[in-house]
Amino acid sequence: MESLSAYTQALGLIVHVADGIGVAVLVAGLFLSAFLALRTWSKSRDGAKAYSVLRRTLGGGILAGLEVLVAGDLIRTVAVDPTLDNVIILGIIVLIRTFLSFSLEIEIEGTLPWRRALTQSGFSVLSDSVKQSAE
């Protein structure tokens, strides 16, 4: 019985770390997007280009943070406390986050995800934005 408690506590710690990383990714995405937009504007003096970098980078940061937060929710529901209520709550959270991710991808890319040649995650969107801001 004691080993089960230690297991649950260890997984609880992992979930808190995953949640913390997810929030850190969101905050880092905010600051990175502001920095890259300012850098783009200072180099090119093109407000439209700077706004595009800001929008893509911030959207990518939000997508990346959502991906990490969903991972924490999955671990919490499946391994820590697998009750029917938690599974239903997880399903609702995943539906909401999927809708947000889908909406953000359409907003960032300007096209439906299945119309793009390559599927991109939040991290690849961030990478593309960093490359675009350096131009």
C-alpha cells in the first residue's frame, strides 16, 4: 500500500512539473514573440512584417504550451486518479484545447490544416517564426 502512495506522489509531482513547463512555455512564447517582433520592426521598420512575426510566434507559443498542458492532463487522468469524472473532464479539456489549437492554426497559417503540405506542431511554428524574424 505504501508503494502505491509513493507511486501516486511521484506521478503527481511529474504532473505538476508538466503543468509548470506548459505555463513556462506559454510565458516564454509571449516574451519571445514580443522580442522577435521588436527586433523585426527595428531591422526592417515594416510594421506589417513585425505584426506577422508577433502573431505567428505568439500563436506558436500558445500551441506549444497547450500541447504540454494536455500531456500533463493525460498523465493526471490516466495514471494518478483514473475516475470516470476525471476521464469526462479530460475529454472536455481535450475538446476545448483541440478547438483552440485548430482555430489558432487556421489563424496563423491562413488556411485549413489539411490543405497544408506539412503538418506543423506549435514548436515548428515557433521555429519558423524565429527564422522569419532573422531575415
